[in-house]
Amino acid sequence: MHKRRFGLAAVIAAAALAVTACAPSAGTTTEPSTSAATGSFTYAIASDPTSLNPINVSDRWGLTVTNLVYSPLARVEGDGTVVNELADTITPAEDGLSVTVVLKDGLLWSDGEPVTADDVVFTYTNKAVKENGNADLLWVGDQPITAEATDEKTVVFHLPSISAAALSNIATETYIIPEHVYKDVTDFSAAELDPAAVGSGPYKLTKYERGQYLTFEANENYYGPKPNIPELTLRIVANADTVKTALQTGEADASFVTADQIDELTASGVDIYPYAEGRVAYLGLNAAKLTDPKVRQAIFYALDREEIDTAAFLSDEYYQPAYTILPPSNPFATEDVEKYEQDTDESAKLLTESGVQDVEFTLAYAGADPVQTTQATIIQQQLQAIGIRVQLAGVEPQAVYTEIEKGAASQYDAFLGGYIMGQDPDAYSLLYRSGASANYFGYSNPATDALFDQGATELDPDKRKAVYADLQAQIAQDAVVYPLADNLKILAVNSRIGGVDEARTVPIYTLENFGLLTEK
């Protein structure tokens, strides 16, 4: 799994609440708050967003904020269905070289100015600049997709060449920003935009205290249904036990929780909503440091995926094993790859063939995440059993990626992570194409790059599926990523809050529209 924002005026009282770290004593049941409607909703999140800039945002909490404040032309549902947001119609040309988007009538920014085709062109033009940090999917080969406004409501996207991937991605999941607000911004690679955010989403950001909270109020100019709960707070709480206590006492209305917390929370009257995100949890190897493929393969053959997954997620009720770069639910996923079922004899053989002696490496992971802590510990134990020494480094989540991006200069040889990249396999090129913006593995193989090129331009569905099957097999053979599982996210919600089904649990953003939540 990667987005952000800025604000305007008042802070709601709930934002200042203190979240205590003490847990209830054993044998007691703490009932969550069920007081009368407060007009506010507090969601505990694990960390600060890494960006408040819709042009380059890519992390879970940044994207969550983006989805509250801004709107895309359209979004893709978990089943692959495209749902229009700002767009009224999206029409690909028969020749596959353009897409025409017509905006809905009467769209307004939160400051009351109209949303126009020029805003769409302005957004896509800046997002397509590679230096801004998140342009990969707006390029076909070595040329960018371009956009032109043909009238106030109509935008035509021009593709430099036919691309099945671009046709499916071009009008979705890019959040539109207003030209009249940001036309003087000279650096869209920054983590925050200046001036304060103006969007078209259901909420407006009113205040951000780094490391503490972000507060929002309903956007009176939102084109959709008026938010049922006018004030919303994202409260930053990193510790899982603190989150559990906050849910039990009613100091937080919702948060993600772990499987081992479910029984205690449901006993406290908290509602639980497990759901799939199409996520791949993985062990990644830094190929810039672990350069020998045989050593990397030896590491993978020494591991027991089932033991790691069961320890981390407790029950197969909450995960499905993953074997390739695609989640098992993806329609392009295949199991016709090297799965690296545990084989310590093969592992020892590969190490001998490599000539590498005394293998030792450092594994980085999110130290405050109990799931990754469990995964790291089991991996360390399994590798120790065959003589590979692993040093564990539990750090802040973003620090893992900041350090691993240094490649051969990084202090980390391996890392735990997870990603959600959607339905189209071309999106995974951001992770595995040579030099791609999110290629944290330091991975480069011309054969893989060629398969990405072939898959992106192949319009025949069956042929395209075959290309991506070969691609998955190639990356598995190169052994830079050891997929662990597509694990369910488990959302816990205070019983005073309703409308979760209407708000729709979705990948990355938690809820498609927080404004549809209600107070009972």
C-alpha cells in the first residue's frame, strides 16, 4: 500500500481529546460511549500522512485525506466497476488513442468557484511531470498522455500510442485540484501545497497538528449528499493497544485493529467489519545489496509462508496466501510460478552454489505494527535455523522506505511491507519496472520491462492475461519479493455510529464516502 492536504478555520473539541494508553484490567468489560449525537466522528489512524499534495500522494493516510477533500473524475470499485464522480460521461475513442470526459453540471470548489475542464487539464498536466513524483501511469512508453479542454466541461485525453492500461486508468483515481488556487505553485513535487487546500470532496480540512490530528468540516458545496456528520477528526495514534483502549472507551469512533483484538472489542460492544483490499503483504529484498539471485532464492526456500501468515493473522479467516506480485483475487493472478514452498535442502544447495558464506542481513519493519513485528520475528527464527543471521530493525513505517530508496547505500537489506495497486497489472510496473518511482526492491530486468511493455499495449484479453502470467513467473524467479498474503483489513467502529455499509469499506481509503456515516 500511498496521499495528503491543508486547511481553514476552527478546531472541534473532540480533536483535543486525550487518548490514554492504559488498558482495562483483565476480566472487565468497558462499554463504548453511546451518548447522544455529537455531530463529530473521530477516526484513529496510525501515522501522519507523508504528503498533503494530490499530485504526488501515494500513502494510505495521505490518500485517505485526499479522498475526503478532493474528488477524482471517476473511481474503480473493488470488483473493477468504474463509478463516475466529477465526470458525467467517459468515452474511449474507437481507435484507442483518446478518451473524452464530460464533467457534471454545477460542480463547485469548496470556495464557491466552478469546477471546469481547465482544472482537469491543469491537474493532469502537472501530474504527468515525472519530477513531481507520481507520473508513471500517465506515460505510454517514453511519451506522456496529454489533455486539452475543448469547452468548459469537456476534456479530451490524447494517448501517444495505443495502451490498454492507459484506457482503463486515465480517468480514474487522479484527484482534481483547482487551477485558480494553485496556478502560481512552482514545485508540485513538494509534500504540501500552498495555499491551503480547496477541494470538491465531502469535507474541508480545517487544521493539521503534525503527530496529533487533522480536523475537517463538511463542504457545503459538495456535489454529492451533504455529510451526515459535519465534523470529522483523524487522530494519530500509533500504538495498537492505545487504539484498542480508545475504541473501548469511546474516545475513538473507528480504527483498524488486529485479529487478536476482535474478541475483546466485540465483548465491549464495538462493531467489527473485516474486508478485503486486494493487498499483497510481502518480504522485500534489496537487490542492490543482495545482488546474487541464488542467495535471494535460498532465503525464500528457507521460509515457511503458512507459519508466518498464521502467526501474523491468526486464522485463514483473515487472510489468503499470496504467491505472486498480484493478490490472489486479481483476475490476472496465476499460481503457475515458483511458490518457494519451504525446502531447507534446496536452500542450503543454493547457498553452496553461490559461494557466499556467513549470510547476514538487516530486516526493517514498522516497529509499532504488531503484525509486522510478528512476521519479522518468525522470519528471523526460520532463517536462523539454516544459519542465516537476521538483524531486526523496527522503525517508523515511512523511515523504512526513505532508507530503502538509497539502494546499495541503504543500511537495510530487506524490509516488510504491503501494497494495494488495483485491478490492472500495469499499475504494478510502478513497483517492478527498472527505475520506476516505487521500485523499492532495487530490481531491474530487461525481460520484465519488456513484458510490462507488451502487456500494456495488448488489447486482446486472453493474450494479455498470458503476458502477465509470464511476467509474474519472471519476477518470482528473480526472487526480490516473497509474497505472504492478501490479508483482510479489520475495521472496528463504535456502536453509536451507523451507515458503514452505505459509506462502503474500500481499499486504501477505508470508506468510499465518510459523509454517509450516521450517528445512531
